[in-house]
Amino acid sequence: MNKPVTVDESLAREFGLTAEEYGRVLSIMGRTPSLTELGVFSVMWSEHCSYKSSRKWLRGLPTKAPWVIHGPGENAGVVDIGQGYAAIFKMESHNHPSFIEPYQGAATGVGGILRDVFTMGARPVANLNALRFGSPENPGTRRIVDGVVRGIGGYGNCVGVPTVGGEINFHAAYDGNPLVNAMTVGIARQDRIFLSAAAGVGNPVVYVGSRTGRDGIHGATMSSAEFDEDALSKRPTVQVGDPFIEKLLIEACLELMATDAIVAIQDMGAAGLTSSAVEMAGKGGVGIELDLDAVPQREPNMTAYEMMLSESQERMLMVLRPDRTELARKIFEKWELDFAIIGHLTETGHIVIKHKGQLEADIPLEPLADEAPVYDRPSIIPTKPAALGSVHAPLSLDAMLLKLVSSPDLASRAWVWNQYDSTVGGQTVRRPGAADAAIVKVDDTEIGLALTTDCTPRYCQADPRAGGAQAVAEAWRNITATGARPLAVTDNLNFGNPEKPEIMGQFIAALEGMGEACKVLDFPIVSGNVSLYNETRMPDGTTQAILPTPAIGGLGVLDDVSTAIGLGMQANKDVVLIGETKGELGQSVWLREILGREEGPAPTVDLAAEKRNGDFVRAEIQAGQVTACHDLADGGILVAVAEMIMASGTGCELESPDSGIRPEAFWFGEDQARYLVCVEDAQAFCARAAQVGVPARLMGRSGGNDLILPSGVTISAARLKSAHETFFPALMDK
């Protein structure tokens, strides 16, 4: 980039702008832009930064509630959790980088989401993730799984934030485009929350953290395009992270936040210095002038274009009070971090960039934001699959169960969890696998947070609207199953190319389902991320899109963390099924793993039943009437029973259902709005359920060390665990 470059429509297209968008740039500028100016427009108008295909539809999501302090628009969502505290949380994607360079792609995904949270004044207390990988039979899957898991663990463990939960699916649709969605939750005092809108003409603009290099340049535009067979050549667009620097940055920022020095603060994420400067000044309605000579650099001869678009990690931009600048400098120097005044706020309403005595850019901020393209792309309403028709079990009940618990989507994740430090910080109450949601205690209080990530992409593929609603409902159920009160959602909307009407139709329908579920369940969306163009261009010119994957990150609160319960089967208890069972096998794990078919409609989502059943279960948990609870999801009743047994080692003897439903449909159907609970007195419990219109029935009695099926066939807890724990070691030993 040091040699002269001709800026024209051809270059604009290389940078990801369409001819029409480049024409709009020319109109705004009244002239041909400089290379740096074109770079600024290209990243700020990229799909990744501008949400140009999704913004119209995101506006319809429910985002408000009495407990929501800050919704979408800030670095992360903020909700009231009581006693003057707030939970600050968000989920973001690092999909394309994690295919190209799995370790660094995943690691810097964790680092980036951590910064979104602590930039608002919160100390991060928990990380989660939602991961999607290609088929286990694909030769490249092992490399990606290994790198992603090591990257998440390596960064999170070193920075000292526990990784407490997450989810993993495998499907051939992700062979060339894995999904790595990272979520962070932090805690702050409600009166010490920091926002990004710059204010105060003349106030200094300060750069802190690591030095700027050439890594990650055009990362935002790379994340807004389909992949092709040359994807691995894009390694220079993948950032390189340093968790030890991130830890210092967290501590330095939180120390400075304890003073009155900060006017505004923003992390340098996608599009780096460009996005942070433009967004801070734009939100504040001021101008900003930067002198790039002052930017700390780790590589020689960097150009203005490179510095503005670099996505080097562990960097923040701040606007400080002038009389507190030296105080801030001393804090960052104490933590051995770079600190540089690189500009100031102006009243011009422009971003002005200077380097080596030259004017490199002068762009009006208002049209840069307000005239960013917003598309209403053509869409096709997805056609729902035909009815499944009759199916017949080819194996015995016990054989099918053992096959299911050892399958890729249901097998133990211990190989993954064991690489994550889930207890660092000492506030983790329920570790991965111990409950339907992770539980983290808030320091100096009895408050607990229940945290989960959820989505069932195969449902979304079959029926995006039902799948979007189900993803929200399952997150709500997982939080409810611990006894916590669901508060709010962050999301990560992963879809294919929005320029294809069928993909845009998936996106619109999924958001409609999500929005409806959030309204009925009183579970607003307060932050999130959209990741489009998750498609791989194949050598023959065709493209393969991922399954539509609107990942949901849910957060709930317990006023007293000691009341939280787990999913482990409790001895000598009645085991009760909550919710109606019809035996829905369409799109089920059973259908895919036992019969090799991916067919039929997604399960019915009855949001009124979800609310009614969940509210009853939560009230019973809080009243001390339930000792263990597990929501029913993939694999249905029998898999849920097996998971409860494996979580504790306590067995269960099941009764014959006498339901009139075929055994495989009753035991493995994936009907929604259901829970399994352990209680002292099933008769009294079921009577209370009947009073509020909640279906409940006795399923069996816990005790011993075995699962005893109604036929009398016995499977020991040890045998279940042995089958459950084979998949990941076998995959990673290939």
C-alpha cells in the first residue's frame, strides 16, 4: 500500500462497495476520495459494520422492559439484576477468521467480546460460546475443532475469565464455514456504566493498549463476503491476540473508570481505529481530528490507510477530561500499556485524518452514517417440509439410546470443557454439564446469574419462523430449569448470502419467530450481532450455505444463588414429566442418527404453553419442591433421563407410558415446552400442576445405579457414560 494507488470504481469493488454505493460516496464527498477515505467508507458500509441487509428487520425486535437499562446501540446490553448492580452482556461472531486460522480466529473472538463488555465499566465474570463445525467425516473438521477449542481456552484461561457454558453442533453444511460465536457477561454498578458517545469540543482523544500492526486489515469486509477455495490465503486478515495484554487492559481500564476521567470509551473492534473514531464522534454529534503520527506502531512505515483499517487487538479509544489526562497516563504506564494522545474533538462534524503533515481524509460524519445503504432485499417465504409420515424403529430401545448418547450432537463435551478453566475467579456455582444453564455468583451479594446459549439449526432450516421461536424458548427453558428468572437475550444471527431471496426469507422468518417468542416470554433482546455471507464457494462455482443459525444467549437472575438447582438425578425421588407429549419426530436427532433422514416439520412451538409450564416449574423450584430439573430438547425424554443419570450416577426405573404413541416417538420425540423434574411427592406435585392447567405425569422413581426401562432391560450409569464419552476422543485421535 506504499505505492500510489488509483482510486476508482474498480478499486471500490475490490473493497466490497457496489457501483451504486461508490456513486453515493462520490456524491457525499463531491470529489474522488483518497485511498484512506475509500477505506473508511468500505469498512463502515460493510455488512459487518452497517447491517445494511438486516437493519430494517432488526428494528422490529422487542428490546425494552422495565429492567433493561441499555438496549441495542451500545457496545453491549445492560440489565438491572438488583441491589444496584447491572449485568452487561453480548454475543459476537468470528466465523470466517476461525476457518482461516482456527486458533487465532477463536482467541481474538473471545478477546473482542471481552472488550465490548469491559469498555462499559463491567468486570467480565463469564464467557460462553456457540460453536458449529462441519461433518466429523470431513478431513478438515478435526483441525478446526482443535484450533477453535484451544483458542477459546487459551485466551479465556490466560485472561482469567471462566468459560462456563456453550453448545456445539456438527453438520456438513458447516464444512467450509464453521461458526464461532463468543459471549461475555460482566458485572457493574448501575451508577458506573460508561457509554461511547463523545462529548466536549477540544477534549483529547486517547489511544491505549497494544501497538498497531498490519494484522486484520480489511477484516470487516472479509467477514462480509462469501468464501472461496482461496480462503486460506487470507491469513493476513486474521488478527493475532495476546490475552496477557488484554488482562492488563482490563485492569487499567477498570482502575481509570473508578475516577472521573473518562468522557467516552470505545474498543477498537471490527474496522479498528476507523469504527471506534467514527462511532464515538457520530453518536456524540461532534467532529474528530486524528494525527496518526502519534499512533503507537509496531511495524515500520505504516500508511494512514493501514493504521485506520488495522484490526490489531487489545486496543481502546477514549475521550478524556483534559485535566485528567496525566492521571490516566500514569495508570496505563503503571500497567505497562501504550498511552498516546492522538487527536481531539472538534465542532466540524467531520472526521479529519492527518499523517506526516498530509491531509489523508476529511469526511462528513453525518452522511457517513445516515446515508449508509439500507437494503430491503427480495425474499422468498420458505416452504415448510411435508409431513414425516410413518417411521419404524429398527433397533431396540436400549440400543437406540446408546447410539444417540454417543452421537456427535449428544455426546459428552468433557473433552472440550476440560480445556476451559470454568472456575477461575471463584464465582462459578454450576460448572458445564451440571445444570441446564451455568450459574455464576455476583461478588459481595447472594445474587446469581443463569447463563446459556441455544439454537437448533435443523429446525430453522425446516421452518425458520418456528426455529427462531424455538431457539428463544429453549434458552428461556434452560434458565427456568435452574430456578432463575429469565431477563434478556443477546443474539448472533448467522445466515448465508442475503442477496439470495431464499436466504433473506430465512432471515426474515427467523426474526419474526424470535420476536414473537421474546414478546410472549417477556424476554427482550438487548444486544447482538449479525453475521451474513456464511457461504462457501465450491470449485465448481456453486455455493454451500450454512444452516440458518440464530444463536441465542440468554441471561437470568436468582435473588438467592443458593436456590439454584442442577440436572443431576436425585436419589429416592419421583420423576415427573411436565408438558404435553405428542411424539414429534420431524427433524429430530433420532430420525437423523437412527434412520439417516433429515425430514419432516420442525416441532410445534406453543409459546403460551412454554410460558405456563415454565412459570409453574420455576415457582415450584423456588418453593423448594423440586430437587433436580432438566428441560427436554434433542433426543426427547429418554435422552434427558440418561443425561440426568450420567450427571449424578443415580439411576431411575421408568414406568410404561401407556400413551398410545409408538415407543420411539414417545421416548425420542422432541416436543417442546417440557421438563423432567425430581420431586418428593408426585401426586401432590401433579395436583398443583393441574390447578394451573399444566400437564404433568409420573414417569418413574429414582434410585440405584441403573436405568431400568419399562421392558425390564437395564443399562448401568457406567455403560451410559462409557458410550457418552467416546465421540470426542475418537474424533481428535484420528
